[in-house]
Amino acid sequence: MQIETELHGAVTVLKPRGPLVTNDAGILREMGSDTIADSMGRMVIDASAIVYLDSNGIEALLDLADELADAGRVLKLCGSNETVREVLEITETSAMFEHFEDVPSAVRSFL
Amino acid sequence: MNTETEPIPAESVATSQSCSRGIHWWRSPIAIPLAASVVAIGGLTGLGYLSLSLGAEGWIASQGLPISDRSGLMAVAGLGVALVLVASIAAANRLRVLLQIRASLLSFASGERCEGSLSVVDLPGAGSAWNALLDWRQAEIENAEAAVLLSNTDGGDQNNTYAADMLWHGIILIDEQQIIRYANGASAVFLRQRKDAMLGIDIRRVVTDDGVIDAIQIAVETGSRQKRVMDVGDASSPDTSVLRYSVRANGSTSDRSILIVIEDVTQQRISDAVQHSFVSQAAHELRTPLTNMNLYLEQLIEDELSLEERGSALNVINGEISRLDKIVCDMLSIAEIESGSMHANLGEVRMQPLFEQLEADHGEAARQKKLVLTLELPPKMPVILGDRDKINIVLHNLVGNAIKYTPEGGVIRVVVHEEGDRIVTEVIDTGIGISEDDTSRVFDRFVRVDDPRVAKETGTGLGLALAREIARMHNGDITVFSELDSGSTFSFWMPIVSSSTAQAA
């Protein structure tokens, strides 16, 4: 899985490309965890290029959300497509995240 | 906050009042009866002597007593009257304070807890004693609050700790020895520590900034509740965060604690800096064409130009007005995108006519510069869902830049192809190229590469920033690969989403 990293001010935006499944989920978890430590929790996941996700993908997102919750923050997802949103709704995990339409609005929420 | 009435320990009250009693006898409980007695005795004595002296003056005179004896009696009577007056004033003052205390007690009974409302006129005696009692009560309440927070670290009620852990401001509570008694999760993240490992250690082991340490030391020594705020870190460095520390003391002299609140203000600092930089750059960009216009207008007004020169001057002014118009439009577009108020007017976009128009618009400029501009299009171009005008802006910016920065005799290729579910447009030129350091900056606003070959061309430094924002609005992007003096390749891609697919989604 290709994960692009971009810095918006002090906020790091991770953009995984492709389906978030099996081993790819582990890559995102590891990269996200490092980013949380480096950026003191100022992280956004741009989900616009995540085509779909399986249980591993959900677990990876929840792990990152838990890690951020220890610092009083909530994992911010943006640009999720209909499929990803539905999966999160059905599994009742959607409320564990903050959802934004696009990257700029997610980044602005750190102000 | 606990504002319920609490029993005040008798020994505490005695302690707080003992000093006053030793120094000021009138604060004694017997002071009022004593004063009343003095008033009564003095008054009666004075009146007695007065009446006696007035009524018996005739009798005294008839008895043939000397004048000096009569004067003595009159002096005694006057002294009595004065004593009555002084005692009456003192009693009235004391009575006023007592009435205020009574009113304060009644307010307290009816639920008033504000110290300011319950305090009375601070006169020596009962007034100041009452106010001291209120001060003592307020201090006890604050100490109790601090104690509740401290007790949570020993496994007490976890509710407050849980609440503090949900905050994204770091909260640290230390004691007088500067030992950490409580630290929430956010503080551990900010100080790059494990939360559990922070408890029981000296704050100076995790906070090393001298300013913060000094503020903590002052708070410990003085017990000042005045908040000291300082920012630590440098926002200009990408690896550094800016943390705002607020330090203040809490509790009494005997049981003092220091509260440290840490706030991450890095993003705010960067945002401020970007705004400041944007305004400066915008002012600079606007001033340049205005200066040119001003210069030529002065010459026109002075009427020193020939007809040909006047035409040339008007052309320059016209060009600068166009430049100003473009700068303002680009700035507005970027501002709209960043504020989220710009929306793409989505519709079916036929790409073939877009590229035909692109060639028609830029062909002449390329020919004038002796450039070869070729379009390599696939036999069948997809119809995509997007905003036609905005996609046009991107294509014109990329091809316009290529023409601008490719020397005479160069070649510019516009290659369009499909890659999976994307349509990719590559603008490949044999121009001046971009150095590796500048490649990452070319999409920033108002950035123009520091190269004399770039400086001689007009430009706003906003075109590529706007193009990339538009590409991202369409869930696409623009990337660049370039080599200095060899040329550049800008790749603009967008997902191929047909209108039927989009409607189904």
C-alpha cells in the first residue's frame, strides 16, 4: 500500500491509497503510530483514496484512535467515500472518529 | 466546587483570631457590655452633675461657697457630657458593624456564598474579624479542591482523573518539592514521556526549559496565584512544536500545590505566520504593477511623450491592469478554496475539445517563441465528471508556464493517457528546469524560483498553487519531476468518474 505523507502547517496528513486490508492495515497502523508520536497527535487521515476496508483496516483505525484518545484527541478522517462510511456505520465504529469533508477543514480543526 | 456549609474546626477559629485578641482588647466579647456600662455610668454621672450644678447653683451661692468650688462642679459635669457623647459614637459604630454581620449571616442562611457579598465594612474589631473568617473559609474551600485532585492519584474517585485525561491540554500537578503528583495523558504526549512513569518524579526531569522552571520556582516560593504564561519552542522548525505553559500556585502555605497547564499552539503559530507572510507577499505583488502604472501615468500627464510612446505607455498600463486582475482573481480563488466556499460545478466534461482549445490558445505564443508545441492525445478521450472551467485553468497554467520558461527552439509535449481509473495529462518541456530544493516549493503561494531567468518573466506565483488546489478538488493531484537546465514534467491526474457512476454513488 502506498501511503503519502504531507505536512499542512504543523499537521501531518496521511493519505493511504487503495484498499485498507490485511497487511496494508498494519502498515498504516505503524506509520500512524510513528506520526502521532512525532507530531504530538496532530494527525489527519485522508481517506479519500481508501477504496474499501476490511476488519483489519477498521482495527488499525481503532488502534490509532485509542492511541490518540490517551492524549485527549480524536482521530480525524476526511474524504471517506460512501463504502468506507457505510462500513464504519454498520460496525458502529463511526462515532469513534471525527469526520471531515476534506483535508483543509480537518486541518483547520486544529486551530 | 463544594460550596456547602461546612463545620469550621474550633481550634482553627481560635488560631486565626488569637493574635487579634492579644493585641486589641476591644475585640473581646465583653467589650460591648463594658462599653454600654461605661456609657450608662458616664451618662448618669454627667447628667447628675449637670442637673446638680445647674439646680443647686442657687443653693451653693446662698451657702456662700467660694467661686473656685462652683467651677470645679461645672467642669465635672461637662466631662460627664463629653463622655456620654464619645461612648454613644463608639456604640453606634459597633452597632453598625454588628447589624452588617447580622445581615451577612441572614444572607448566608438564604444561600449566598459569594465572599464579596458576605464581607462587611472592614472596621477594626468585629468587622475585620468577620472578614478574616470569610477569607479563611475561602482558602479552606480551595485547599479542599486541590486535595480532591491530589487524592485521585492514590486511587480515590477516578472521575476527575478520567475527565482530565479526556482533555487535550496537558495538566500536571506538582507539590512543594516539585514532585509530580498528577499528570494527564496529553501532558505525557507533549513531554514525550510515559504517563505512569511521570508520577513521583521531579518536574525538572521532564521540563527542561529555564523559563518554565523559574516560573515553577516562583510559584512554589511565593504561592502566587497569578498565572505565568510562556511559549516554548520554535514554529519555524518543522521538527519542533510550540508548547504554551501556564503555571500558577494553589492551596495554602502549609499545603501548596502548583498547577501546570500545557497547550499545543504550534498550528496557531504557523497559521499566524502564514497569514502574515501572505499579506506581505500580496502587498508586494500588488505594489509592483501599481508602481509601473503610476510611472507611466505620470509621464502621460506631463505630456512629454510622442504619440508612439504614449501608445506604448498605455499598452504597459493595460498589461499591468490585466496582471493586477489576474493576481486578484487567483488570490480570491485560492481564498475560496481554503475557506471551503468554492465548489466545483460538476458536469460531464468532454476532454477532447478542451485540449483542442488549449492548442488554439497557446499555439500562437509558442510559434512566436519558436517553440514546438505538440499534443499527443489518445484516439478516444474519456468523458469525465468535473468542473470544465476549473480544469481549463489547470491546463492553461501548466502549458502557459511551459511556454514561459522554455527558451527559444525548445519543445513542449502535452501527453494524455489513461492509467487505470485515472486520466493523466503530462506537460513535458525542455525548459530551464527547477532545482531539487525548489521542486517542493513551486506549489506554494507566491513562490517564484530564485533564478534570473524566472525573474524576467511576469508571474504572480499563484498559478501552480491554484492549479494544484483545483486538481485536489477533483480528487486528483499535480506532481512535478524536474532537472535544472534540462526541463520539467508536470503530471496532472484526475480520476475518471463518469456522470452515471457519480449519480449511482
